[in-house]
Amino acid sequence: MDDHIKTDYDTDFLVWLESQAALLRTKQFDRLDLEHLIEELDSMGSKERHAFKNRIVQLMMHLLKCKVQPDHISGSWLRSIREQRYSIADLMEEMPSLKPLLDNYIARNYARAISLAADETRLPKSAFPATLPFTTEQLLDPDYLP
């Protein structure tokens, strides 16, 4: 591997990415920065799972707010619910390996959704259901509102 390729990773990530892509296109595998490529590929997977989890949390948070404060439902809450549902569906379509994680992510992050909903509404956490009041199907149903 050329020293300038490694330096680009440390000093200009975009240049490094472009050079790695060019090396792959021209099948110059012996010149690839494998250590950093592996690191970046691992990181990409983590980022996708993190984005998926955050969308689920945002969806649950807004649905909880709608459930607990039905007279406060705003256009921005409804837009966020719709946006999260579309994005979750898109992510599962583009990366089917995320779908088996869905129920686990919902269960593991419900408390986080309660905390965020409590922060936004300024209600105590105890104002929200202690257990998830929505099924997975309801969470993903584009027409469901509590």
C-alpha cells in the first residue's frame, strides 16, 4: 500500500474513499488499505443498525405522545410518525437483515422512548404506559394512531 493512501485516510477521508474505490475498480487489490477498509465496513453496518434503532425510538416516542396527549397532536408529530414509518420500511426493504432485529429493538428501547416523550411533554415518566401499548403491526401500520 502506498504511504499517501494511508495519509489520505488520516488527513482527507474523501480523497481516501475515492482512491480506494479507484483501486477496487481497477482491481489493484494489493494496494488497498485493508485495515481501514475493514474498519469502515464494520462501522457502516453499525451506523445502519443505529439509524434503524433511532427511527424506531422516534416512532414510539411520537405515538406515546399522541396516546397520552391526544388533544396536543400536531402536524409535526404526525409528519414524524409517517416519516419514521416510511424510513423503517425502506430500511427493512433495502437491508432485510434488519427485520429480525425489529422486535428486539422495540423491546429494548421502549424505556428510552418514554424518557424522550417525557422530556418533550414535560410529563413524568409515570404518565406513560409501563409496557408497550402498541403491537409491532400497529407501530408499522401507516394508518394507525392511538
